[in-house]
Amino acid sequence: MTTTTPAVELDPVTIQVIRNAFVAIADEMKITMIRTAYNDLLYEVQDFGIVITDVEGDLIAQSDTMPVFISVLPGCIKAGIERYGADGFADGDVILANDPFSTGTHISDTAIYMPVFADEQLVGFVGCMAHWADIGGKSPGGWCPDSTDVFQEGLRFDHLKLVEAGEPNATLDKFIWDNVRLPVVSRGDYGAQLASCRTGIRRIRELYGRYGAETIQQSVQAIFEQGEAAMRHALASIPDGDYTARTWLDHDGVERDRELLINLTVKIRGDKVTADFEGSSPTARGPVNCPLLAVRAGIETALKGLTLPTERTNTGHFRCLSVVAPERTVVNPPFPSPVDSYGYVYQMAAELLLRALAKVLPERCPAGGYPLFLVHFFRLERERSVEARAVSESAFVFVDPPVGGAGASASGDGANGLICLLDGDAPSPVAEMIESRYPLRLESYALDPHSAGVGRHRGGMGTRKQYRFLEDDLFCQVSVEGTHYPGWGLQDGGDARASGVTIRPGTDGEKTIQDKVGFVGPFTAGEQIVAFAGGGGGWGDAFERDPADVLEDVRNEFFTPAEVADLYGVAITDDLRVDEEATRALRAARR
């Protein structure tokens, strides 16, 4: 299937111009998506990914949104190429896919990809994978915490042509929107994906018109070779060896008394690396299983961030990486295993690679961050107009991923109020958007200093969000992981505190939920909940923390003088100065 073109003379400048042109196209596709999406999880949180690939599905350029999609979406396109063959695509095709076993994540993450033709020749693909507001299934908005097979998790599309050679499939189109809870929103998001892909196709055709197929295709191969060479050079500086790390999930959502082991051995051999998950738990009955494609995505993201953080990713960066995962395990489940809550394992794959390599690269690897934490707010419609197929105004699904703390590192404290490690720079929903769209009021939103792990460098702080319900008949789904194994410390740093939600605080019905299966409601107008996100682990001995940094935390009212005396062995005077003599005495006594 490899395209053969006559050799042309390339110069380094042209190669870099073409490389950055593809990056600019991906960024424009991202902007199109944000400006046209209906679902705030897309235009606010940016829970989507954009890629441009060559004719074989190899990644040329990507948007800087959720990192998981950068890795799994090329794999999704490759699966479509395998299904339809090299000659199975026509100009104007729109392929719809969300089958987790070929797209890598869960059913809510629905991919739209389209072939790109220039001068009647297939030259590549553009793709957009996005979390739809609803995809059917037993949990509104997705992320089912207790399904026992993939069929319970929603409508599953196995690389179906929703549009073929420019002709829409009206029957399939109607079937989809008849079977989701929020058809207006989901259809709007599909339209945004189409607009994004069509933007990419238009710009790529312009690029081919400017430089020609031979120059661009040979430049793409040079880009891949440069990425591969850069990664091999970075890996060669890491000492050969086997570096192991492990952690456990609380439970799988169904067998609640069974923890699940994720075991990783990172094998460095010269300029090659293997991530081996031998020893991980068998496939779970509940939906925490993670398809192998997403497990690889976690490894790729962490490896790239550790070695070449400033380069935009292409497929060449990962030619020297192998990911090995035994079949029928939580990291390589068979069809039709439940996988809707795959993200816990996906995140831990990346966290474990950093934890393993911290043994040999302590100056580069951060401590553990808070595990993925979600709160779904929703109200289901009571009736729907069959004629209009329109959602009632009372129905909604709002997914809030409360931001937590990142792990500290040798270079400084962990970041405060950050989306979990593998969600990249995704923003948090802002109060103005929440209160204008939903019957909710955000009454307080603050950093939570006590969520962070102590250390020479303190872990990042999680947040506390207090919501008040403004109408009746509202529900919540709470999904918490890492209550037994929260963000871990490194180099003698302290572990962080886990996430959770307090229901109806200050009343007789007050209850705290720290569990991945938490369906709560109905709530009535005036009732409240508080979501508190975990922090990041600390790095280094807390009694080696610079007293000036401790004083700054006290002045910022993160901690009291009594608290830092206990946590860090630093004595702070009433006029907010460091008492150096008393500090030396405290630290000597505590040691």
C-alpha cells in the first residue's frame, strides 16, 4: 500500500515548512471544532483529538488536545484501512467508528475520519475523535462504572460509512439520532467533527497544489525519519536495564472486593524500549479493562513527554517502542469485555512508566498525580416529540472533571488545579458557562492545600468545588479511583489525599462518596454537593523543604504555622517570619 513517487531533491527548509504546514492545518481543524461543537465537554474541556495521517494511517501531525487521541486515532484509521483496503475509499466518504477494540478507548469517544484526495489520488486521511454528549447505553453521558459487557455501554459503530462518495446514508443517520438521549447535542458535535475534517481536507489540497505530491510525500518520510532519529538519540542516553513499577486499582465496579494489579517492566536496550505488562491482573468483570491501543497511547504519551516534550508528535517517534501485554488481562481484554471506564488503566500506564524510570532518571520523573475523577450531573427528559426528534429543554448531561494536583519533581512543586496527567492542557469548565447552561450554581471554587503530598517539593493541590442545585429532579454519577493508592510520592516524598464527593454537606443526610460507582439523587432545589479532587505526590524529604517556600505557603494561607511545624519542621513566628533556630531544633528532634 506504500505510495511510490519519483525522487525529488529536498532541502531542509522545505521539509520543515511542510512539517509545520501540517501542524498549522491540525491546529486550524482544532479551532474549527471548538467554535462549532455543541457539547461543553468539547468546546470547554477539549475532550477530542485531531490527526492528519498518510495513506497508511501513520501520524503526520496532530492538535494539542487530549493526548490519548493523538495515539489511538491513527490506530483507528489503520483499522479502517485494513477493513476497506487501499482502494476502498472514495472522495466524500465519512467513516464513523467507536468500537473500542479498534479505536482504543470507549464507546463515547466517536471517531469521524475522511480520506483526502488530491488530483484524484488518495494522499492521506484526516480524523477527529470526540466524546459525544451521549451514545445510548446504561449511563447518561458515558463512562459506565458497572457494565459487564461492551453491549451495555452504548451504540457501537464498526467503521461504518455514514456518507459514501458524498451521499449520506439517511437510514443509518436516523437510526443513530433516534437512539441517543441528547440527539440535538450529539448531532451538533458530529457536525462539528465534519466541519473540522473538511477544513483539513481543504487546506491539505491547497498544500499539495503548492508543492506537489512528490515533494510532500518525500518530506513526510523525512519527517518520520527525523522523529525516529531524535527518539533513538534520547533513549540511548538512558542506561540499559529493566525498571519495574506496579500499582492497583480499587476494584472493577462489579467485583468490589478485588483489587486489580497493573504491573509494568520498562526494558531499555540501547536505542530501543519495551513496555511489558506481564503480571497484570486478568480481564476484569467490570468496565475498567483498557484496550491495548489505549495502553500503548499512555506509554507513548509519557515516553514522549519524558524525552522530547517540545516536539510535535509524528509516527517516527515511536518506531523504536514495543508494548507487550498478555491477552485476556486488564491491559489487553478480549471482545466483548466491558471497557467504558478504561481511563483509569490508561492513566496508570503512563504514571507507571514515569515511576519505573524514576529509578534511573530521578531528576526528570515526577511523583504521581491524582487519578482520573469525574462527576456527571444530569436530568433525563420525561417525553420527546417524535415528530421533531428534539430533546426537551429540561434534559441535560454535564460532565465535570474536577481538577487536581500534579506530582512534584526534582525541579519544583507540582502544578495546582490541573487536569490529570494524560489529559494534557485541557481546561476546566468555567463557572460562567456552567451557570448559564445548567440549573447549577458554583458557590465556591478553591484550592485544597491538604490534598497535596508533602516533600522537599510539595505535590500540586487539588480543588474543592461546591455546587448548589437550582431545580428538582437532578442526579449525579460520581466516579472516583485511587482511594487506596492515591498520587504517590517519590524520593521519600509523601503520598497525596484521594478525591471524593460530599453529598448534602452540613445536613442529616451528609455522606461522602469515594468510589467509582456512585449514583446519587434525585436532588431538590437548594441541596448541595462538594467535589474535592486529590492532589499530587511530594518529591523528596519534607524536612529538606526550603523554609522560605514553607513561609510562602503560610503567607498564602495554604497552611497555618502549627501545620507546617508538624509537616515540614519549620517554625513560623507570629509576625510571619522563619525562626531559624527553632526550625533547626524541630527538624533535629523529628529526625
